[in-house]
Amino acid sequence: LPIVFGVADAENLPFGDDSFDVVVSSHILEHLPNLVQGLRELYRVTRRMALIAMPTCLNPAAWALLGGDSYFKFSKRSLFAIPLGLIKTLAAAIQGKEGPDEGYAGKRELPHVWRFPWIMRRQIESVGFRIARFEAGPLIIPYLAEYVSIARCVQVALDHLREYPLIRYFGYGSLALCYKYEKEHQ
């Protein structure tokens, strides 16, 4: 079968109900003004299964980005970036937000929310998906992995633990393998 690429409004997909056996959404939904509407559309066009990946905010690499730095190379901002990103994350938690919203491409009016993993799970389940597996994205060690070879080994070892309960919320993003309730037994 040929693969066809297209551009569409993720909150109003131009496909019929149950159009696709598998739907993949990789780091798209955090940009939508209405995430739940985007999830409803994924649910609607999914016949059986969806893989949903989104950035989450409980990893020091995420804090580096939220603090205005990269996580892979030291810069003048590196000493302050992780603490600043952590403060933004804690502030979002205290304020009862879904997670820190850094805006996108330097534009505050464009959403880019780094959700708390439990919020991501709750929102996915709220539209009807059953989450069969939820795991952390890469367990990135900011800055060190580029400069210290032992840090890369530790990072690779940690990646094998991404689905375990104590680890799965601390990745640089999260991944949910989801099934539709009414379709999973057919």
C-alpha cells in the first residue's frame, strides 16, 4: 500500500470514523489550543490502536529546555537553566496547570505544553482510550552524556527501565500505547 502524506487540522481530521488500524501521534498534540479535541479526533479515526507521544516535564533535560538552554551542550545559561526549568515546573504544579507552557518558537501565543505525565494519562483516558502501556521517553542526562562516556552508558542502561512504575514518569516525554475500548476484543 502506498503511504500518503497530508496536512490537516488535528482538531478536525478529514477522515471517517475508524479509518485507520493504527494511528501515531508523535509530539503534535502539545501544540493544539484544545488538546482534548485533538485526542477525540484521534480516537474517532482510530479503529484499534494509537501510539501517542508527548513531551512531559519531569526530566532534567526538559527543565534545561524550559530554562532556555539546550540539554546536550553547555552554554552560558547551563548553570541556571535546570533550576529555572524546575521552578517553572513546580510553579505549574502549584497553580494546578497541566504543565509548564513555554510557547513555541519563541511565541508565547503558540502553545507548547510540557504536561505532567499523570495529566497526559488522564486526558488520553478521558476520550475513551484504554492505555495498555505507558512509559517514559528517553531518560536523558543533560549535558553529561555529550562529554562523559560513562554517562552515555548509564543513560542506555536507564532506557531499559522506562516502563517501570518508579521510572516511567521521568523521561524526556512519555509514550502511551492505547486501544479503543469497544474495538479491542474484535
